[in-house]
Amino acid sequence: MPTKRRYATIKEAAEYAATSDKTVRRWIAQGKITGYRVGTRFLRVDLIEIDSMMTTTRNWEVA
């Protein structure tokens, strides 16, 4: 069964990810998350995409 999308405004997504609106807009511009246009002016993001991005880890070497 597909996961239901959880749409949020840029501001809500920034608060959810504990970051700034500018960072969320940068993630959209970089293709890290998708921006969904609602009408002509409103932009929404899917919080599930933010969850996926934030939970992806890499093996970082600690110096």
C-alpha cells in the first residue's frame, strides 16, 4: 500500500526539519526534495521526503 503524502508549507517544513525556509528552498532547487505547486503561488513539500533525506546516513570517518 503506498504511503500517504504529508504536504506542508515551506515554513512548516523548515520548522519540522529544524532549519530555515531558505534551506528548504535550497533543497528543492538542488533536487533533494520535490516542491509541489498548488495553484499559481503556493508551494508545498512532502514531509515524508524530508524524513527520507534526514534518515539517510553515510559512513562518516571521524578524525
